[in-house]
Amino acid sequence: MKLTHIALCAAPLLLAACAPTVNETNQSADPETPETETVEPAESAGRPAWTKGAMVAAADPRAVEAGLKILGEGGNAVDAAIAVHAVLGLVEPQSSGIGGGAFMVYYDYEADELTVLDGRETAPAAADENLFLQDGEVLPYVAAWQSGRSVGVPAMPRLYATAHEMFGKAEWASVFQPAIELATDGFEVTPRLGGLLSNERLRAAMRLDDDPVSAAYFYPDGKPLAVGTVRDNPEYAATLTALAKDGPDSFYTGANAEAIIAAVTAEPLPGAMTVQDLADYRVKLRPAVCGQHDEIRICSAPPPSSGAITQNMIFGLYNRSLPSDGDLAEEDVLMAWVEAQRLAYADRDHYVGDADYVKVPTEDLIDPAYLDARAAQGGLLDGTPQPGDPGEVLGRGPMIGMWGRDMTDETPGTTHLSIIDQYGNAVSMTATVESAFGNSRMVNGYLLNNELTDFSREPRVNNQIVANAPAGGKRPRSSMSPTMVFDENGDLLMVTGSPGGNSIVAYVSKTLLGVLEWGLTAQEAINLPNVIARGRTVGVEIDVPKGQQWADTLSAMGYVVEERTGENSGLHTIVVRGSYLEGGADPRREGVAKALAE
């Protein structure tokens, strides 16, 4: 496979000059531009020492600096990820926090091993398929979102502890210090946080300014926090201090657990979570699922994440859908990408759920023989794509009838961080509280999630259960796609991921194709217009360069195009370029990619 099917430096898809801009949002850890001394990686007995530098890419500069501080003190990628996310939970509470969950993909350089830590929130033991039904009717999304029924058992503190116990290098307490200090001293409210708090449409939907606790924090004197305001959060500092001192039991038992249950079981529509549900929560270790694409291997999280299935399907289907002869035109590339997305989304919507509860044909969906057959079903244009049947294609018997069709929407209250440390280890972690500001219920300085609305609120279609129906202890399906790519030698090549609800699948595929197929830098790939092809309609971001042109092109080809603005991607990507690291951060949010100074 050629990694540059289309050389965008000389092709119509060109967005900007091909030379990367070296700045805080697209910075190279190039040994020719040292700044200050850093920790030297130790020589490994099994593998050569990593000499390509270290980098952190995340959604807020203060979080990135926290991660770099931990790396500079000798910590590794897991230590830095905890520090970064603890800060994000403070300064970006609309997207994630310790009241939510995450999928973490960790690459151990010395062992040359990948591990997926499934920190997805779970439904309370008492939940069943009728979780979001009332009087036999499906609850509307907003009612479900703001109800106590939507809160899943939080996962982040247990994920922090599990990852650190397995892989961490720094002292446990030290990784929380940057967030504790910032919560104590106060942080400046950014335009994105301030804008969401003052968004009248969002305020009308959520209860953030109605609940006395969250209203006092986010709407002092009845007014939303203004951009530039310095906001402290002593309760969050105290929660993290207890976590640093006593570990995750300080969160999952005792006074904090009782406060969570009090919030969840409050009106409207109280949830059924118990202190036992909290005490029982555990992170699940899952093998990463990788797809081989000639010279490269794409690896991501397995179900209940959609990452491994969708990213490998889209990449494989894209390559199978391109014309085999002649030069590629812009229309060829766009159509191949759109059709690959539509087919992958259709299969994902039908088959993916919590594999501990339902049979998910993960390996079959990314099998090359199935992708060959599935690609032949493209070219639907204005039709509605239907799920395929990998069992029938692969001679294992039809399996499409196992589940009803599910088109659950997931909203974009999520964040992503990518890290490569000075030892060669890497973390790709996507974390979430589901919708903006989660469930609007605030406990001890942090917000609870509304993750259970990622289940299908309608559990049956034509009286047939869907794979992603609610159940006690089950983890809802996720679009989160924390992804790593390895080259033909098995060496780490790329770390990427994004927030964005069900659009995450499309966003992340853009960076994979942009870097690996279209010859772009990390930043150029991120800057490309977002194109989301789930179902009959193709959404195209038109308020960025090339966006309107792409929308017009796809419309002229016969697609039903929805022109979109204000896309909510938050891509953070690191690419290994020979002897240095190249980073990119999504300009649609407030993040940066920054190298550890040498």
C-alpha cells in the first residue's frame, strides 16, 4: 500500500502550504531546536533507547503544561495523562471530568505491547431495558439527559488508579498537584467555557443554572461566568487531595459516594444507583484490536468502543473504493471516503454494543474478505445504507437478524488527549461526561455524567432487542476512538483521537486518511473540513477553507448534503516523523500540541 495515494501538495485537496508551521499548536520535537534540559530516557536492555522526544496534545494549554511538568520530572505517559485530565476536569468541565469515564489505549515501548483500559461508565445493577421508557413511551432526549436515570457509575478515579498501578512511574500523589494548585488558586474562564455557559439555547435545555449547587458555581449572582473571570474550586481541590492521599476508595466509598447517590436519586426522574454500584466498579482490561493494511497497522479500543471496528473499516473500505487506474480526482477521494463512512456506520449501528453482554462480530467486520464484499456495496449516493452480514459473507451463517437496527445519537461532551513520552511510551485517551456539562448535577466540585443516554433509549425495534439496549451493569456503546498506528516495522507512527459524539468516527478517520493517505502534516489533516456520513445525509463543515467546495462537489455528485457550521471536533494528533515528533491541535477548540523542551 502506498501511504500517499494522492499527493496533496500538488492536488486539488490542498488546504495550505505543505511545510508545517512550528508553533504551540503544531510543534515538532526536533533535536535541532533544543530549549532546556530534560530527563534522558534510560537505555533499555531489550530495545534501543527512544530518542525522538516527547509531546503532549490536549484541549487546554494549562492541561498540556501539567502533563509536560510531570514528564519533565521523570514521569511517563500514563502519569502525564492523569495530570492532564485532572486539569481538564477543572478548566473544561463541559467536556469531561472525574464524574465521567474514558477509554485509554497505552503503548509500552520497552515491552512493545498495547493495552486498552476500558473505563466506560456502567448502568446500575437495577437498570433494565426499560430504563428510558415512561408509561410505555420513550423519554425525549432532553428529559432523559437531565434525569437521574442517565447517570452511569463514574469511572475516571478507578481508571487513574488502575493505569498508574500497572504502568505509572511518578509518585501517585504528584500527578494531582497541578490540578490541585489550579483549583485552589483559581483558573481563568476561557471563551469556549464562557460561551457555553451563556448560550441561551443550552441553558434552556439543561438544569445547570437551576440546580442550587451547580448554579452557585457556574452562575454566581445568577449570571454566567464571564470570559476572563478567575474561578477557584476548593471542593474539587479537596476531592483530588483525598484521591491523592487515600486512592480511589476515597471516591467510591464513604461521604463522596453518599453524595453521588444523593444527587443521582434526586428529582427529576431519580436514578437507581446505589453505593454498592459505586463500590463494585472496576476498569476492564481489553486487548487492543488492530487491522493490518499492507504496511501499516491501525489499533484502537474494542467494543463497547466503536474505535477499532470503524477506523479499520473506513480505512480499508476507502482503499477498496478508489478507482484502480489513472490519477485520482477530488471527486474520487471524497466519494470513497463518504461511502466508506456510510457502510462502516451502518454496521457499527447494528452490531456494536457491550461485548460482555452481546455477541459483537469484531474480527469479522474488519476481515479483508468482508471488506472486499462490503466495498462492492458502495455507490449508494442518495440511498440509505443498510448493515451488511459478515457471517453470510464469511460462510459462518447469517447474523444480521441477531439485533434490531439502532440509530442512537451521542452528544459531544467529550475530550481527547494524545501523549508520547521521553521513553517511547504513548497514551491515546478519549474521556467524556457525554453531553455538555454532563447531567448538570454537581458533587464535591465535579459534574456527574449522563452517559447512559448512549444506550438506545428505544430498546426494541419491531419487538427485537437492539445490541445497545440498556441492562444492569452494562456499558453503553461509544463512538470514542482513541487510536494508534504502527508502521511496516512495527514502530509507533501516529497517536490520534477526538471528541464529538457519534461524529468522532468521521473526525478520527479524517486524520488517518489525511496523514497516511493524503500526505498531510498532522495540523493540515486536522484543519481539513469535517465530513460526516452516517445514514442518508452527508454533513459537510462549510465554515472552514475548502468546506463549501466539498459540499458543492458532493451535492453535484448526487448526495443529500447538510451544510454544517460550528463543528465540535477536538482532534489531537502526534505523528512520528523520523527523528522527531510532529503535533497538531484542533483550531475548533482551545488546545495545543507542545513538545517537551530538550
